[in-house]
Amino acid sequence: MFGEETLNKVALEILEVLESHGFQGYIVGGYVRDFLVGKVTNDIDICTNATMKELLELFSGKANEYGSLNIKQNELNIDITTFRKEENYQMRKPTSIFYTNDLKTDLLRRDFTVNAICMDKNGKIIDELNGLEDLKNKTIRMIGNEKEKMLEDPLRIIRAIRFATVLDFSLAPSLQEKIKENKALVRTLSNYRIKEEISKILLSSHYKEGLQYLRKFHLCEELGLQFTNVQYTNDLCGMWAQVEVNKELPFTKNEKENIVKIQEILRLKMICPDVLYKYGLYLSLIAGEILGISKETIHEMYHSLPIYNRKDLQLSYSEICETLEFVPSKKVKEIESELIHEVLTHHILNEKQELKKYLLTNRARWKE
């Protein structure tokens, strides 16, 4: 169906090796789905009837916790997994795994039909579960009994919305109904998984549709999320800054700091010299995009700043104290801040004598 030259050469070589040793081998899942809609990905899943022992004899890779052989080459990430049937899920993981020689049995354990399309070494499509039809109709449909699949792994509820959002697909009507009925299952998900999936929704150009789904199915209440009019920015912290989170999601220290700072700028509802000085250009650009302020305007304002940090001010803290004959105190810190503001707004030149003159002129006001 597709020429070999259009497919990933490393993956094709793996399929060739598998077949030359008498095994079945197919590319499956997201790579095939994305390939068929014209997208490129560096994550490739291969399914085979070769066991882990046999795979380790054929390829140099590392067996991971999911029972797959992982092969990395530069940015390429390939997982080779033996055909299997999974049962008795606990905490989103099967406690019983049965290896099989049957491809369809393996495909039936997967989540959505569009993620169960296979491709052989010649680019021929193997579509056991009508995934091509759903791909053509831009529909996310769950494989098998939807409620059972959600009970096995509640993350599939949010993944369904994530795939619909990122691919700009719709959710099958029956899937929508089952999500509504089983929405409370997402309460069992780890905060890490919630953050991971919602982040992918927020970074999609179709994020509004994803957020609408979350609201439509009342998942926001279950996940501890609130939002109103979220404006797009390609910075993840900028997107999260517009969402109220009622649980402790695993943001890094840097992410937390950036989210808080962006929220502070958004509350001010403007970008001004003081904001640029305090928060810097990068965070100001993110907030500006959300506020509808052009990058050109912000860049122009930033490059016209007379100072960019405290070291640029031509009067040290000790010189402020000396000029005013004040002892170091909170009051002097406030005076220093006022001095910086006056310089930023071009009311005073950043020159030592001009700064001292301003201090002495206002000394009486501060002395009170």
C-alpha cells in the first residue's frame, strides 16, 4: 500500500530480521496511525510472536518493565512486544499475561481502533478491527466492551479525549455515553498521569475542543480542574497558568515558579516596564500572548528599558542609606523599589547625581 522508502528504515530492518527467522512482525499503533494521516513520529511499536528470549538473541536492546524490548537510536525509540492477552487488571496493570501466536488476540487488548492498525515490512496494512474506517471518519472508538476497558484502565477515559483533541477527531457516540457513566473512575488516576494527559490536551492546537469535552463529561470536577476562557500559548506553563488546579500535580520547581509568575502578570492585565524588569522578557511574552499584546510591542518596550536588573542601577543600597542618612531597613528597601520604578518609567535618569538628587528631594516624605 505504501512504498518502503516512505517508512522508517530501522523498523523495516527489524521486521525483515523477524521474518527471516520465521517470526511474524508488524508495526502497530501510533506510528501507523500518524503515518496514514501524514504525520511523522520517532516512537515506533512493533508486535511479534517472538518471545523476549528470542528477541534478545536477535537484537541489542533492553527489556523494560512492560515486557517489551526497547531499542534506541538517536531520537528513535522502538519497542518490540510479544503478542499477548492481558487479564485481571489491578492499578491499571494486568496481573495475568498470556503470550499467543495470534495477532488479532493481541490487537483486542489495545485501547482504540485507530491505534490497532498494523503494517508489514512491505507497507501493507493489516486492519483486523476496522480502524481504517474510523481513521477515515475521524472517529475515536474503543475496542471491545467500553466499560470493561475503562474499568481495566481509567486512563483510557482521558486518553480518548486526548486523541480526539490532538487528531481533531470526534468521540464515537457510545464512547461518549460510557465516559459520562464512568467519569468517577478517573479519581483513581495518579496525579502524574493526570498532568501528563491534560498537558498534551493543553498543548494541542485544538485544545478548546478537549477542554469542552472535559467540561461536557463533568470530568473537571473529578480531576480537580477549573478554567474559563483559556487563551492559547505554545508554552505549557502559560497554559497551566490559566487553569485552577485543586490537587497537587507533580510540577517541577521551575514549572511552579513560572506558573505563579505568569498568573501574577495576568492579574495585572498589562505588560509595562515594571513587569518586564521584575519577570523578564520570556515570561512577559507568554503572558502578553494570553493578554493579546503583540510580541513586537513587548520586545520594543523591553529593549527601551534603562535598566534590566538591580546591578544596573547606578546607586548601591549602601549609597542610598548614606545619602539619606538612614540605617538599613524595610523602609530603605521600599525607597530602593521606588527609585527603580522612577528610572524604569524614565522619570529619572540612571545617573548617580540624578538619583541622589531625587532621594534628597523626597527625604522629608520618607522621614515621616
